[in-house]
Amino acid sequence: MYRFLLTPRWLVLHVVVLLVIPAFVFLGRWQFGRYEERSGDSERITASLHAPAVPLTRLAAPGGPSVRPADEYRAVEASGSYDAGHGLLVRRRPQNGTTGYYVLTPLVVAPGQAVIVNRGWVAAGATADTPPQVPPPPTGEVTVTGRLRLPESEETSGIRNRAGLPPGQVLLIDTAAIGAGLPYKIVGGYVDLTKQHPAPAAAPEPVPEPDVASGGGLNLAYGVQWWLFIAIAVGGWAFLIRREAADIRAGSAGEDPGEKDEERQEEPQPAAERPG
């Protein structure tokens, strides 16, 4: 009855099923791993965002190692004066559905020491060659509070760096590259400004907090989806086998025994040998 399972057409189907099952298992496990990773990151970032601010030098020092991933998004405080002469604009940064620039300004916290502060976002000019309107940083001593961030790279940001940009503009907040052109040591990371005192009369639009609401929920859904595909593949394979076997049984049961007898009667009989 089930000899049809060894026909070439069915052998191909068996191979396909045996290949897709481990592939779906791997994809499901990968998505579950991403879910656990992102959920852990979400919990860490949420805790950092709600933690009280600490002095910047407690987590990162100018000229020292880069900011640790575990300290990213921690609220930090620093006091100093802005160096407006070494400010930079970061191109192609969308916010509120509009492309614009981040405004970077070094904050000199001690003689020969500074930290890059992302003062916020400004909209792009009317054309690609029109410079944006950037509110100047306040003068004198200020105290800033913000979120500590890791330096950017092409790998972590997905942004491809290139040369030939207008003076004072960059594509990446690569603090090592930025610091090479500054007359002082800087922190191996930067600060997204959230508050400063005294408050300026005009300032760039603050950068919003990271969105951690999903916490890898999509990865969990995708993982469940891939494993459901395993059940669908196995169930479909079994269904096709049962249907093929049922069709064969129905074909065998549909044959008329009387027709077989008539076919035998109509077959020509060999002539009897004559006696010699």
C-alpha cells in the first residue's frame, strides 16, 4: 500500500521535509536567543534610565578607556564650559520624521580635559548646501546632565562613513576620531544632553530616550512562528501521505469484479490440437 513512498516524487518530498525541519529549528532558536539578549538589554537600559545621576568621572574619564557597554544610558553630571569653536554637526540624523543634524559641542571639564556633549537635534536647511540654524551654546560655567553613550562606529551604527564632508560636519560620533583633532583629551564616549543649568534661552531639540518598550517581543513572536512552521511542515507531509494512500485504496475498491470476468471470457482461447 505504501510502496508509493519510494517513488522519486515522494523521495524528493521526504528530503525537502527533512531539510526544512532542522532549518526551522535553528531559526527559531536564533530568534529566541535574540529575544533573551534584547530583553536583557531592555531591562539594563530601563534601569540605567531611571537611576539617579552620578558624576561623569565615576564612570568615564577623559583620556581613559571607552565607556563600558554596561554603563550606557546611565545619567551623568558634569560641569565646565562649552568650547563653541570646536563644535560639530552630525549629518543625516532623523527625528520626528524629519532629517536633520545632531549638534556636538565639547564641554571642557578641567584643563586639558573635555567630554563631547550632544546638545540635541536641529532640522536641515532648505537645501543640502544650506547650513542649519543652530542655537549657540551658553557661555560661562554650566552643569549638564545627560545619558552616557558609547562611541559610534560603522558596525554599531550601520552608517557608512565617508570623506569629503563640509567643514565641521561628520557622519559618525566616533569620539576617537573627533578627539584626534582637539587640543585636549576627551571621554571615550559622549553625553546626550537632557538638562543643563543655567538653561539657555534657545537650544536644539533634545534627543528622545531609546525605545525599549518591545524588549525583544518581536523576536519571541518570530521564534514561535518558526516552530509553528515545523508543525505545519510535518502535519502537511503526513496529510499528503494519508491522502495518497486513501486515493490508492479508493482506486482499488472501485474496480468491478464482473468486468474482470468478462475480460477473461473475451480473451481468445487457443485452438485445440487435432488428433493425428
